[in-house]
Amino acid sequence: MTKTQVYKFGGASVKDALAVQNLAEILRNRLRNNFVIVVSAMGKTTNQLENILSLKLAEQDYSVNSTILKNFHLGICKTLFQDEHVIFPKIENYFILLHHELNKPITKDNYDEYYDRIIGFGELFSSRIVMEYLCQEKLLILWQDARELISTSSDFRFAKIDWGKTRRNCQSQLKPKLEHFPVLTQGFIGADSAGRPTTLGREGSDFTAAILAASLDAGSVTIWKDVPGVLNADPKIFSQTTLFPELDYQQAAQMTFYGASVIHPKTIKPLANGGIPLFVKSFLHPEQPGTKIHAQAKTEPVSSFILKQQQILVSLKVTDFTFIEEKHIHQVYEQLQSLKLRVNMLQTSAISISIVIDSQLFKLEQLLECLRQDFEVRYNEGLELLTVLHPDFGTIPELLVGYEILLEQSTRNTFQAVRRIKFPNEEKSKEGN
Ligand code: ASP
Ligand code: MG
């Protein structure tokens, strides 16, 4: 049997009826048995489910939001299917189930588990719609619940993979089906050993594709995107970009670590371990080669620009007239780990530690509560973290014009700055001083 191929389609590639039709066209001449298709939720569905959850938590009415979300999916179905198609009662059913879950009590303490029970519905809606549409287009494909394959820990919202169990599931349940049919499943979701739904972290569908590929000893993974491949900067933010025709695993992993959102950071490692090439291609121009990420890539270092938004800079000052020692850093890392927060940048001075983290609901308050006992704490929210890999230092000042720089760090191969836009009146008052 030829090796399995895994295709992953993200939210933008299924954002409306036209996009679903385009997906079917991409598959028309490519789909065969031994293909796994992984789909994300449609468009911004996951964000909308997060909004519903926030309203529920604040004990506010979410019925309007939920109706909008349902109509969005039904609207796509109306374009794709005849009125009497089975998809309509299926979507209605999913919304009944969603409301049933939302009627259960939510608190700050059970929030993460609750989140995982709700947020995966987006992937269920989308994978049903896409499967039904492909079958209607004579592209026969089986639907598979990813929660029966992806076994995880109970670390809700950031579940860790049980690789052994996941591999066994894939080999025993998925492989026999793949011998005869292609299979379509959901990204992002899994289940713990008690069968409770878990998720792999936002934008985790790429990771799902890599997990399935590694567990099936696949021949390749292709991620279909709205960009031509991996670029040296996000074209939504930077006007000048260049495409990498190929990258090695390490170069790609490094870019994702600093926040290049084209691939989820956890995707590369399982593929590198299995020597499985990863293609990043445009779903708008599927015939173009895109980027190939593999072990033998020969790419000279090119400056890459990565911007992470919604960052928080936390500064921790020791209060007992001692200096910063290893134990302080340990203490901070322990708290961050227990809150499942990752440090995007760290700087220490004689008496203080500065860390940059992503903004996440409740997490800052919890972190501050723990650290205030031992440190004098200050923080700034709403910041951007700019990382330049292989910088041309001569051009760095241009990138900082119009910004207030709160923290800066550079090595030979990396430049990082935490910045926020300077407002004109702010500048005036500074000039006046
Ligand atoms: N739908 C999920 C999210 O938006 C997973 C993914 O898109 O990869 O985070
Ligand atoms: Mg998404």
C-alpha cells in the first residue's frame, strides 16, 4: 500500500460555501484511499464560541450569538445542499447538544474543562458539512470522530498527547478504513482516558495533522493556507515578503516558536522525528509548489519578521534588598508552568525579572496573586512582541519608529522588542519635558 497522505484545511479554507466548493475542487483529482483530511472550524467559529463562553461566564444572555452562529452554518448549507438534505437536521441536532452543554453550570474553577466541552463543536459542525458536501460531489469519504483517535492527558485546553495510545488507535481504527476509503476528521480535539473532550491549544489543527501523520507513518502532510507558503513575514502586517521554497525542520520550528502563525509550533517535531515532509500550499493557487519543509532543505538565512500581539510585560522586583538569584527564576517558572503559561521573552537585571506572556483570560490575575507575595509586581498589557530572525541590524531602527519600546534584547541571530504605538499627544508631552 502507498503511504498515507494527510491534508489539513484551516478555518479560512472553509470560511463560506465558495471556500468549501474550492476545497472539493482541490480534492477532486487528488483524493484516493489512504488519504486523511483534517478540517478546522469554519471561519471565525472558534472565536465566536469563545465569546459565547465569556457571556455564559458573566451570566449574560448568549442566545443572539448562538443564533448568529447557527445561521452562519445553515446559510453555508443552504448554498451547498437541497432543502431536504440530511445536513439540516444534523446541524440542528448539534446545536441542541451545544445548548444542553451550555445549560450546565460554569465557574472559574471548572472553566478549562467546560471550555473543552464547548469549543470543539466548531470542528464537529464543519467536518459534517464538508463530509456531506464531498459525498454529494461523488468524492466518497468516511467521517471519523477525532476524539476516538487522539488520546490525551486531562490538561484541559492544552492537553498533552498520549503518543502510544494514539498510535494504537490510529493503527487499529483508522488504518483498516484507509485501505478502502479516504477519511475526514477534525483537528484540535481529543479525549482524555475517561473519554472527556480535550483540546490541543488554539490553532491546534496543524498539530493534529502531524500527530495522525506520525501515528500512521505517513508519506507527507500538506497544510492548505490563504498564503502562498511560508513567508519571511506575515503579509497581513508587513508589505514586503518573500516566500521560502524550502526550509529545514529546525528553521521552521524556530519561526513558529517566535510566533509565525503560518504553522502551529507543535507541528514540526513529530514530523521531523518521523522524517515526514511538510508542504505548506495555497488553497487559492493549489498548482503552485508552496514551501517544502524537510530535512535536506538548503536555505540560506534570510531576515524574518514575526509579530505577536496581545502581549503582557510583567516586571517582578525583589523586595528584600537581595539580588535576583536562580531560586527567584525557578519560583517564577513554577508559577507559570502551573498556569500553563509560556514565556515569550525573559530578561533579568540585578533586582528584577521581566517576562513577556500571551494575554489569556484569568491567567494574569492568578499569576499576580501568586507572585505578589514575594515580588513587587508591575505589568503592561496590550503590547506587541516583534522578533527579527537573522536581522540586518542597520534596518532595525526603522521598525521601531512611532513605537515606545518597553524591552529590547538582541543576540547575533535574533532581535526582539516589546513595543506599543506612541500616541501623538504622548510624544508632545515628552518633547515638552
Ligand atoms: N478551530 C481551532 C481554532 O481556531 C483550531 C484550529 O483552527 O486549528 O483555534
Ligand atoms: Mg482556526
